[in-house]
Amino acid sequence: MPAPYLGGFRITKTQWVGATAIRVDFESTYGSTYAYQLYVGRTRVGATPDQLSRSIVGQLQPSEWPQVLQIVAVDPLERFTDYGALLPKRPYNRVRLRFSTTAWPADARYVEVIGGTEPEGAPDEANLIDRQLFDTDREYLVTTPPLAGSGEWNFEARGRDGRPGGGNVGDPLSLAATVLACPPDVALVDGRRLSVAVEDGDATISWSY
């Protein structure tokens, strides 16, 4: 069976190299056969420039809710093909929303998506997830930032015209997605993730969420 593959290699090191850039080093058993992609959840964020590279730098938006890093081996000609939809079920906390517009007014200028701020919460006007220019009736794609927790998240997609003063908003389309997320990472206390106290030969390790 041809690539893509999820096996035959392992991540050996991850390192922040910028405010939102992460470098992932890995080893592979495939020699120079394949190129490699880096995914954060189901989102492709980078790829190796050739078959010999064993390091990928990709964009990762930090969040307290950890995101899954995945390496995928691909045919060198498919380095820029997105295989995110084929990745297995895992704890992902970013949602990809697809929706279509039909017979929108000619003066529509923007496509907006707003979302709730917690699972089961109603979409919040102040929580603008994405705004795109409206060019024609078609399918639009929006990927949310990392969401804070597991459960049913609610969103609304809507149009807005260019009238001065903020524009008029059209009838919203309700959207929902179920999220299964990793639990929050441990919190830093005085710059440390863990604290250790030793008494009478017993070590007590504590942490905070």
C-alpha cells in the first residue's frame, strides 16, 4: 500500500523556536524514500523540503489544552497534500467547520463565524472566530483556534455587508461540533511544573492544574 504512513519513525525532540513556531526532530526507518509532514491535530503545519531532512518547523498556537503532534510519511510529490481528514480519532481540540452560502445578497462583504466560550455555551457576539471576504456563493472553510474543553461546541456562520458603522448582519446559520480534548496541561508555579518535598526519605511530588 502506498504512503501516507503513520509508522516507521518516531519523534525524538520538540523545541519552541518562536512565539508560535515549534521544531520537531524525528528518526525514520525509510531512508530517502519519503518526505514527511507535521500535523497539529488534523491541521498540516509543515513539511520537510526533501527526503533526507529529519526536522520540521511548523506553526503551533499555544494553549493550556495540549494538542497532538503527528508525523506522516508521504510520497515526495505529495508534500503539500493535506491528509488531515484521514488521521485517526484522537483527542483534538480544534474544529474545522464547512458551510455553504446560497443566494446571499449582492452587497454581502464578509463571512463571519462566532462561537461559544465553553462547551454547551451559546455563540458569543464578542467571540469572533473568523472573518473572510465574501466573494461568491460557495463552500467556506474555517478552522477554530484551540478550544478549552471536551463537549458540544456551538457556532454561528453569518454574512455582513459593508455599510458604515459596522455593517448589517444577515440571518445566522447554526453549527455545532463535538470535541474530545486532552485535559489541561499542568500549571506553572514559580516557574516550575512540579514541586518536590523530601522528608524522612519520602519524596512528595505535587502539581496544579
